[in-house]
Amino acid sequence: MKMVWETWPQWLTDAVVNAYKSGKHPAEIGAVIGRREAVIRGKLIREGVYISAAMKRKVEIAEMAEGF
């Protein structure tokens, strides 16, 4: 199966980031623009806005390890 890479227009990227920053859940944003939650989360991660729970734990563990 061939992958199709789509470039998001800047106005859509800005709208998604602003919606997330204003407290909207990625699933809610995705429902409005017709994208899956995973796609929205991926975009927010690439834009440096969304940090997954797993990554937060990884950072916490690394900070704890610095104290040893």
C-alpha cells in the first residue's frame, strides 16, 4: 500500500495548535476537522505542543537518575 504524505496548510496547523492550547482534546479537534485523534496527536507532537504521558514519565525518570 502506498503512503500518501499530506502537507497541512499553515492556517490549519495554527487552528489545531490554538484549539489544543485553549483546552480542546485531540479527539474533539479531530472530530471537527475530520481527522483521527492519532493524526492530531502526531501533528501536535511535531509542532512541539503535545507531550505524551510516556514521554513525561521518561523525563521524570531521567531527572530522578541525575540525583544519584
